[in-house]
Amino acid sequence: MSNNQSMDDIAEKIAGGIRMLGGLKQGAEAQVRAVVENALAQFDVVTHERMQVQEAMLVKARDELAALEARVAALEAELKAHS
């Protein structure tokens, strides 16, 4: 066996080990993600995206409420003026 062939064999074994570790890492990440998602599912947790949607809806509702309050005040003032 030549020196180059030995080096190629060693490099191939190292590359195979690295590929195996990469696969293990991906598997471990998937398992950790599943465990965390499972744990969070048991709690009343809201995602960041869902929270942003809720905040936007709240801002819109507050704006609409302020507009309605102003409209009611204007109508009350108009009613008072005609009384």
C-alpha cells in the first residue's frame, strides 16, 4: 500500500466520521426541538409571530375605540346643542 493510498484511506475514514457526526448532530437537534416543542405545548405559550399579530389587533381596536368615543362625544354635544 502506498503512502498516498494510506493518506486517502485515512482522509476517507475521517470524512466518514465527520459525516456521521453531522448526521448525529442533526438527529440530536431534531430530538431536542421535539422535546422543547412538546414541553411548550403543555404551557400556555404564544409564539413571537402570534404575539405581534395580537399587538397589531390591539392597536387597531384601541384606534377604533378612540374614534368611536370621539364620535359619541360629538353626537352628544350635537344633541345637547339641539336640546
